[in-house]
Amino acid sequence: MTEVRIDKVNKIYERGNVHAVQNLNLQIKDGEFVALLGPSGCGKTSTLRMIVGLEAISSGTIRFDDVIVNDFTPEQRNVAMAFESYALYPNLSIAENLAFPLEVRGIPLSERTKEVNRIAEMLQITELLDQRPGQLSGGQQQRVSLGRALIREPAVFILDEVLSHLDAHLKFQMLFELKKIHYSLGKTMVYVTHDQMEALALSDRVAVMANAKLQQFGNRNELYHKPINRFVADFIGEPSTNFLNARISSVDKKIVLEVNADLRFHPDSRRQDLIKEKGLEEVLIGIRPQYLTLQDGPVKESVTAEVLINEYLGERNILEVKNGSEKFRAVVPPECRAIRGDRVTLFYEPNHVLAFDPQTEECLL
């Protein structure tokens, strides 16, 4: 297993003067599964290519364990990659595709055959070994692509958008397969994706990137419940977080976040203290739709709103509602039969009300 350490790494493309990665610091532990997550153009692919050695870094250091690998070739780094495009040899059988990295290294035929069978059994593609890539479905080709990377026994395993071409049902299956592969191999894995569901489902920790910078590096609980800023709160979670501008007012010496005359939110005592410490007169409220429910409780506060849309999704409904000019969403049970124009009361717990500095957009944690 290998630890990957990225210290103050920058990538500047001279053509166009693009600063693609800015002062990146990451420490990926031995055997950890880490996702680089972010929208297109955020710097995640440039980071991946620098880890592999396909792209020279402009400044900073990358270490595998205690060895600086800045000047190492991809072969010297012993990094294996699987791509979204599969990159299989169409004129070779599946067995030959899997064996190719070992053949290049001069591994004897008997050992190659043994390893091919082991990987094929792990990925459940044994019955495909005599076929060619053109005869396989997209999901089967993706498994072969993964197998060809796995068979190399790499120090670090890189997965670049490997599920993006799969349909929803097969993607769900492959998420479980990838997690099982990681458990069985214990290899350090770096997974690049723009899909937050994939990142949260697979990874031990997620590095959220935007505008060439690392925004937050943490586990799914930290990203979901303690987002460092508005971008992370908005990017992580589905449906996305509701954001509402609010004025600070006081009722019975307690802070109330007033969106309008009829829409007020009550933060918990810790965030009340943080708002007072910063001397804010306005805040940006963030509250996830999952935390606005139809169920009352002993510690819950409530708001009322008018239903605009009731979207049925099988195991849940999503209500789009409005109060005055403000629109927001709530997740409710599928039994909810509210229709456009109905008034509903939505309940929430004060500790689920996030507050952001409106100037810096940093979350008050």
C-alpha cells in the first residue's frame, strides 16, 4: 500500500495562462479510497494527471510514501489507470487484453494465465475471456478495463470517470463492485468524478474542488453536516440545499433569522453565539430539503408555505413551495397528496439550520 501526499502543488498551463490547480494540499492514506469531486474545469483531472505523471507540476511536491516522485515517469510511479473510454484493444480477446500489461513486463505465460483467471473471477467476467471487446456491453467493457488496471498490482490505482457511460441500473451495481474490489485489495485508490452520489457512496473521504482550489476534504458526514462554505453545501446532497437571505432579529433575547414577515428560522444556540460573535446583521440561511418534513417533534420549529409542485419519485416526494417571494423545497413521504395551492406546515430542528456569512459565504461552524 502507498500513501500519496500532495504539498502546495500548482499547475499553470502557459498556453492561455490558465492556473488549473492552485496551492493544493492533500494527504491520501495507505489503502484509502479518495474521490476528487467537482464540476468540469475545477482542476480534478489536472490533479489526477499530475499524480500519475502524465502532467508536469508547476510547483510543489508529490510524494509516494516518503519518496518525491515529481520527476518519475508513470512507469516508475507504478500507477494504474482505468478510463471512462475503456481503451481496450479491439483486435485482442478479453483474456489477451487483461494479460497485456503482464506480457509487456515479460511475465511467463503460465503466470499470466493464472492472474487473468483470478481477476476475471473477481470481476465476474470469466465467461467473456474468449470474446472480443466489440461483442461486450458497456458495463462488461468497463469491468475488463478495471481488470486490466488491477492485474498490474499497482502502488496506486486511479479511476477516471469510470462509471459515466453506464446506465443507472448498471452504475448502481458497479458501485458495489468497486467497493468490494477496494475491500479485497486494500489498495490506495483515487477516484475522479463530477457525480457527488458516486463520490459519497464509494469513498472514505472526498476532496471537493472548485475554481482550481480545494474547498473541503472530509468524509461524507463532515461534508453533509458541516460544509465549510456555500459551494460545498450546494454541491453535496440531492436535492440541493435551500438558500435564503435573512435579517438578524431578536425575540426574547434569542436570535431569529427573518427571511420575510411570515418566514422565520430559529438557529440552535451554538450558531446564535457565532452570529453574535461576528456581529452580523444579515446571514445566508442554508437548510437541506431532507430536514424540512411534515413530521412534528418535541424539539422542532415550523414554517408554513404554499405548495407549487408535488413531485412523486417513488420512495419520496419533493415539494416545491413558496412563502411570499421565496421558493424552497422539502422532502416528504410518497403518501403526501398535497396539490398546487395547498398550505403546508413544515417542521425542522434548529441544529439543521446552517448559517453563512453573506460576504465570504463561509459557514459558521
